[in-house]
Amino acid sequence: MKTINPRILTAMGLAALGSLCARAQVQPPPRLINVSGSAEIKVAPDEVDLSVGVVTRNESLDIARKENDERVSRTLAFLAQNGVKAKDIKTDYISIEPVYLRGSRGDALPAMNPAYYNVRKGIGIRVADVRGFDALYSGLIDSGVNEVTGVDFRTTELRKSKDQARAMAIRAAKDKAEAMAAELGVKVGKPWSINVNDWSGFGYRVGANASQNLAQAAAGVAGDEGPSFSAGEISVTANVSVSFLIE
């Protein structure tokens, strides 16, 4: 069996490495045209995610709880009468907070019992009829709701709208690339890389009456006018960055 000289092996390895480096240096980088495209779709909301609460306060915990239960019962009855299904209503949270009086320096006064109790229950509501939301909101305040923690206008077609916006953004990017290539006297080839960023924004406006009537409801005073909401439109946007090969 013949033994190969290590120096020969080293020389062969260096030669092969040199050949690979030379080949890598010969291959030019891909000729690319980099463009971006964007699209925006306006969608009318078709549902509302509403978070409300009922807060009662009394020196007696039993009375505070009873008053809270009565308000919540009236609220649930009102929702049922106005076509809101039970599966679209859920209790978010329940809390009981004993409140102790404090001295002039903020120290709790020596007392065995709290000065009063705060009882709070949160209710999450999905409203499928956006057109009737204004009247529903007014009725909730009248039925006993005195806290609103969230109003979110949404669309059930969000996925479809995002797909449509992305497709429009890609077409815009391709049209831009072809227009630029035509000016340069070249042709656009296959895409080399694609980056996509899409998002949607929800918005609503609460009229001046809403805050005023909510405060009146909490104080047990009836308001002259109901709240005013304007759902507006949901903006669904997509931005893409595409690199095309140049033929």
C-alpha cells in the first residue's frame, strides 16, 4: 500500500480551496430591483365589543351586594329584551373592596369595621347590531350600568380584508417594478425576496353627552339626551417590500 506524502495532500487541498475561491469570485451578485407597495382598505364595522361595569357603595356589605345584583339583573334583562344573545354576554370580574377612613396624615384610623364597601361587577358584551348601538348604550346606563371600560368597533371580515390589502400591495409593487424596468430597458424576472407588514386600526368617537350622562347615571340622575357614537370605518393597510430579479 502506497503512502501519500502529507505535503502533497496539503498542496492538493490548497489548490482545491483556491479553485473554489476563484469560482466564488467569478459569480456576480444577482441583479435586483427593489421596490415597495402599499394598499389601504376601509371597512365598515359590523360588531362592537363593549366592556361595562356596575359599581355600588354602601356601609353595609349586604346592601351593597343586593343593590349590585339588582342593577346587574336589570342590565341582563334589558340586553335580552333588545336581542343580545346569552352567549354574547359574560361576567368579566367581580370584586368587593372594603374602604377604611384615613387620618389627616394618611394613616388608617383605628376601626374594627370599614367605613363602606365598594362592590363592582364587570360585564363583557358583544353587540352584533352596530346601527342600534347608540340606543343600546343609552339603555344600559338607564338600566344600572355606571362604568364603561372599553368600546371596540370591529369587523368579522378582518382576515378577508387583510388578504385583499396584501394582494393589492403586491400588485402595486409589481407595477412599480415593471414601470421602472421599462424605463431602464430591462425586464422584471421572478421575485427574489418578499417582506410584508399589515395592520388594522379601530376607532370610535364618544360624544360629549356620553361622559355627562354616565356621570349622571352614577349619581342616580337622569340625563336629557343619550350618548352619541360615531363608529367611522376600520382602516386595514398592508405594506410590502419586494426584490425582483432583472432579466
